[in-house]
Amino acid sequence: MTLLNNDTIPEITLDGFQVVSADMFRRAFRLFDPSMTLWNNSICFSKAAVTALNNCARIRIEVNTMAKKILIAPVTSNDKDGIKWLQSGENPSARKIECIQFASQLYKLWGFDPKRTYRAPGKIVAVERKIMVMFDFSEPESWNYKEKAANDKNI
């Protein structure tokens, strides 16, 4: 059954065309590898980052401002610089952490546009035989920051 009216739509061949793989449109690190997202007032980590650190409850954040890298390390509740990074519940996941002073300092130091959001890939590293995750913001993915409307119920 033909739905085309041959008088109005020209028929062509597919000679010379190649199918573009859907893989070319995916940012693989967002799906499987740790990532960190930075807003001008907060930070958040991917589920893969949480899993990489074995769902630990608290982390310590270290920054190399010159190299534009952030390192997170699992810590106990006794670590004075440890922060809670997980939402409570059956399936641990990272929560968005409000940190206006920290985030705004990074934006200023790194020359980031406060109207944009930045995401960096992470990789699992070892420091003195301790597993940590390092995020490289030297070439981050970025997009325009969009605030949710005050009446948005899907927060």
C-alpha cells in the first residue's frame, strides 16, 4: 500500500546516505561513569559516583583550583570536613547540596558564567591505597541554567 501521491512528493534513493549511530548522541560518562554537576549555588553527583564510593554516607571534597579538578573521598562521621551527600531512602542517591559560597568561588576562580550549569566527568582514582573519585572541570559540558518556577511542584 502506497501512501504517497507520486505527483507531489519526489521519490529519491538512499544511495550515499549512511545511518548515524545513536551512540554519537549520548554522553556516555553521564550514564555509566561518575559525574559532578556544578551550579552557581550548589553541587550534585551522579548515581555512578555514589556507587563508586560504595554508597558511603559522607564525603570530603578537595579542590585543585589550578588544574580545575575536584576530588571526593569517603569519610566517617568523625571527619570534621565530611559532608552528607546522600538522600535518605532504600536506594541511596546523591542529593543536591546547597553551597553558595563554595560554588560561587569556583565560578569566579574558573571564569565560569553564573548563568550556566557545568558537568564534569569523573574517574575512580587511588590515593595512598584509598579509593576516591576525581572530576575534571578543565573542559566541562555546560548549558544555560534554568531556575524552576516557584509554583513548580516537581522539585
